Amino acid sequence: IAHKRELAQFVSIREMPELQKLSEDMPGNMQMIGIVCDVYADEPDTASAAVDIVSDTGVTYTNLTYCAEFNDYLYNVEYIPTTFVVDSEGYVLAEVIVGADVESYKKIISDLGK
């Protein structure tokens, strides 16, 4: 991972366009990553739905589909959206945010993006 910090989010489709705007203003040492839920990389029908979701919302930040490697993070995810910040080693750096809270995202970006 080229960036030192990732703002990773199990995303809500409604929130994606606003997250796109936020991702465009992120400092160079951070990046936005969306994780599209209910879509599985090894299931072609749902994987193509993920491509459609990203295309329809017009976002350009990285979006991933669910895979088993996310299980360590998913065991605490009860609601969508859920946002967490990880470093390049996968360690969580800030309190997990449950729900759409752009102001909290901005604060985390400001605090950790220096």
C-alpha cells in the first residue's frame, strides 16, 4: 500500500458521492477505500453488481468487494456504513465510526493526515 493511512469504509450507496468529494480533498498520505458489502468477488453475478454500483455513483476512489481477508474487521461490523482508519499494516488508528458522519471523517482526516 503506497499510502500510510487508509480511510476504509463499508459503504452505503447514498453516501458514495459525498465520499467522492471528501476523497478528492484528502492529504497525500491518506486514501479512501470503499468496501462494497453483499457482493462477493468469487460470485460473478454479485461482482458485476459492484461494478455497476461504482459506475452509477461516479466514484473514482478505490472500491473493493468482500473477501475472506476482511473477516478480522467484519466481526465487529453490525451496521452499514461503518468507517475505520487503518495504517499500511492494517492496524486501526482511530475510533470506528458507525453511521454516516462526514464531519467525523473530516476531523479524522485533519488529525491523522498531517
